[in-house]
Amino acid sequence: MLEFREVGKRYGVSEVALDRVSLKIPRGQFCAVIGPSGAGKSTLLHTVNGMVMPSTGTILFSSIPITRKTLKQIRPRIGMIHQQFNLVDRLSVLSNVLTGALPHLSTFRSWLNLFPLELQRKACDIFADVGLEEKHLYRRASDLSGGQQQRVAIARAFLMNPDLVLADEPVASLDPKISEDILRLLRDASRRTNTAVLCSLHQVNLAKEYADRVVALHKGRIAYDDGAGGLTEDVLAEIYGHSSSVRDRAVHRTKMSQIPMSPKREASAP
Amino acid sequence: MSARSIKEEKECPPEKWRLRHPYGWKTVAILLLLTLFLPFSARRVDVYKGLRMSAEGVADASGIREDSSVGRGWRSFFDAAFPLVLAEKTAVARIENLNRERLPRFSTIVKEPIREYDLASGEWKVTEEVEYLVEPFGYLLRVIRLMLDTVEIALWGTILALLIALPLGYCSAKDYAPYGVLYGLARGVCSLHRAIPELISAMFFVLMFGFGPVPGILALGIHSSGFLGKFFADDIENTPPGPQDALRCIGANQLKVIRFAVLPQVMPQYLAYLQYILERNVRTATVLGIVGAGGIGMELKGRWDLSDFGHVSTILLVVFLTVLLLEKLTQRVRKKMM
């Protein structure tokens, strides 16, 4: 369904973000991408929906090569979940979910906020699936907690039955308990709708627990690509380039991620 | 910071780290320049004279001094400003088809003698009696009607400004302008519209469209659109990029991104700007009448020229109350919409 063929990406002359990455992700698979900061996880995800265009290689989505010309056709079939949720604070929660259908709606209708009733009903169903209630529908997104906002973001991503969902560190801003809930939700939604999920994560333990497959990046190269069972201490030490306390590192990152940070532009639009 | 400088800093012990002074040489230079320039400029624009006259005025008002230029000027207005003139007195002879049986409500006809000085006898003599129709609140009602005209001019001026500013703001926002040339052009138009004072453009429009509200509406609309366009553009540029990226990356086009990720975020500021522009336009529209662009300004100028300060006070009171009322009203509307 999604195939990376020798994909490379350079920022400037010297900085290599991706180095000849080749991957195949079949429909319905939950694939976690792990690796240290700067390993190229976010770049890998952003090359799929064209937020970053690869310097070399080809990416095929349902056998269609991803280029600037095909983006218009491909983007509506890909959902995306962001680390900072990226909801529109002042819009109602329902409106935020419905924005997931914008590519499928005419500009005229969307400007008049005329979403079809069936679509609104479908949004309600997904809303319930992600554990939110009717009372949340018309609340402002900014009034929800971080965990609830990420649930809304998941509902938005899955609204139009995408073939693929990209999740860029979806639990980096959440506490460990909520992080588990969100990943469980993401995995269940993926299985229920047979949607492939490509999810970058910092927490190795979560990747081991929820992903069908783990791809580890190190300096832009694939350092590991297999089931979660093969992620031994030695393998992790090789990925993170450090001999000890990989687990501590993961815990530390989880704690650090709970410190509220200002939203940061992850990637510029093409 | 480069990796090398980080390394150098790590090697340097904290007690040797270079700390910046709170005031750099640029701040000192600016302060020095201001210290030199302001006294020079103050002399050129009579700031010292203004201060001296104000001090004399304060001394006059507090009884320390017997007379002052400021005090005289103030008294010449204040003594004639009260009581406010609310009634309208019109000579009956100037009213066409007046039905004496059905006078306007609360109106009365009064006779007032016309006295002339008789040179032969050296006395004042009544030569004739003139009938006047006195409407107790006639003048107040006329001023209110003129004020309503003024508010309507301001309202249409604001609507025109909004219609011009929306596309102008969109094209003046970096990352949104369809072409670089259009961005520069739109920013230029914004600056141009702001640079032309309403009073000047109103004079031109009076030449083109004649006396009446239209020149006022156009003058206000064009000047305000320069402000609104710039404010709109700045707000669009400062909107958080995250939600916009989120919609862009699933394939939403630019117009949809604007509608769902930009407009909801900037709406409170937009409403605040509109409220301010409307209030400002009401205030400015009261002045535009001076050049014949409709509204209450013409009446104000006429009464001022005749030194009818009682009438002027009534006009000023109505203007003040209208602006106050409008502010309260727009605040309420804004609160509801937010």
C-alpha cells in the first residue's frame, strides 16, 4: 500500500535526514517508527503527504508515485495526527472533526459551513468510538484536556476512512496513562477500519506494546525493521548509539514531554 | 548556536561567562539623540509657549492670577455654552402652509416685538410684532436626526472599508498572496489609503459627487480600509501555523484553510478592529460635514461660525452620548459573537 524506494532527504548540503530508506507498509498494519531525536522520523512521515519532498528515491502510495502533481489526489486519502494536536482552538469540537472532510467537500459548501447530515452523523459515531460524549460536541477545542484533544484529532484523521494515517509523535505531549489510552485507540481504530498507521514514537516501551512492526531509524538509515519482539537491549543500544539505560532515556523523555511547550512549526508547507 | 561555540562555552567556567549589560551603546545613543533633538524641536513647535500659557490658565482658574489668554478663550465659550439650546424657533412667515389649528406637538406660537432705535426721540420703540413657532425640543430633535445621518454615514463607510479590506488583507498577508507582485501592490495600496486623511479625500469626493453623504462614505471607507487591510493581514500572518498545516496536509485548498484555520482564530481581533473603526468613523464623520460631506459637521461649523455656543454644546453633548452608546452597544454585540 505504501512503499519507500531508496528515499533520501537532505536539508542544505550536509544535513542528511533520510538516507536510502526502503520500506513497504501493507494495508492495516500499525508500524511504529522509533529512533533518537534527529534520526529522521518526522521527515519520513512528512515525505508521505508531501509536507517535505524527498531529495532522492520514490514513494509509492497505492502504486501511485508521490509527486507535486499527484499530491492533490493522494492527500485526501491520508489522515494525519500531530504532536500538538493542531486543532483550531476557537472552533467547536464537532467542527474540528468535520474539517477532516474538507478535501471531499466543495469550497462553496465548506465556506457556508454546510456539512451534509450523514457526515455529521458519521462524525458522531467516530466521536463515540474515540470515547467522547455528546456533551463535548459543541465545546470549544481549547476547553478540552490534552488527551481529549488528541482523541478529537484521531476522530478527524479517521473521519473519511483514509487508507493511511500518519501519527507524528502523537503522545509526546501526554502523560504515560493517557499515552497508552491514545495508542490503544489508534491501534483499535486501525484494526477496525483496516487502515495502515505509520506512527513515530519516542517511547520504546509503547512501540513494543502497541505496534505490529517497529522500524528504527538511526542517522536517517533504517537500523531495525521487524516485530517488537526483536527489540533487545543490544539492538536498542545500537539504535540510540548509547550503551546503557535506554529504558531510563525513554522514561526521561516521557517526563520531559509533559512540560508544556509552545506549538512549533514542524514542517513548512510545500 | 554552532556546535563549536557550545563546546567553547562548556570549556569556559561559569564565572568567566560574558554577561550582557542591560543597556547597550545603541540605547545610550538613542537617548542622547533624543535629549539633543527634543529641546530643539520643542522650540520650533511652541511647546514652551504652550506650557507657559497653560500654567497661566491654571493660575487664572485657581484665582492666583486675574486674567489669562487661555482663561479668556475658555470663558468666552463657557459663558455662552449654557444653558443648552434645545428649542427651535422659526419665524412663522418663513413656514409654508402652516396649519394653525394643528401645530406640531408641544409647539406654540409666540409673538415677539421688534424694537428699533428712534433717533428723533432717542428711545427704543416697538415697530412691529413677529410671530415665531417655538418647538420645545425642536433643535434637539434636529441634532439627533443629523447625528443619525452621521452614524449611517459612518456605518456605510465601515461596510465599504470591510469590503475593500478583506481582499486587500488576504493579498497583503505573506504566504497567502497569490503572487509576490500582488503582495507588494496590496501592501502599497494599504499604505496609500492610510496616508490620505479623510478630510482631504472628502474634499476631492465633494468635487466629484457634490455635497451629501456619498463623499463622506467614500472618504471614510477608503481611509479605514487602509487600516483594516493592514490589521487583517498582520493577524493572518500571526495565526498559529499548526492548524493550517493540519488542514493543508490532508489536501484542503487555501480558501478552506482560511475559512477553517484562520478566520475562527482571528475573528475576535477582527471584531475588535471593526468596533474601533466604526467608533472612529462616527467621530470622524462629525467633522467631515465641515467640507460638505454630509452629517452633523455642517451644522456644527455653521453654529460655531455664528458663535451660537449654546447650540454647539447641544451638538457636542449628542455626539458624546452617541459615541458612548455605540461603544456600549458594539461591546455587547462583540461579547455575544465571541
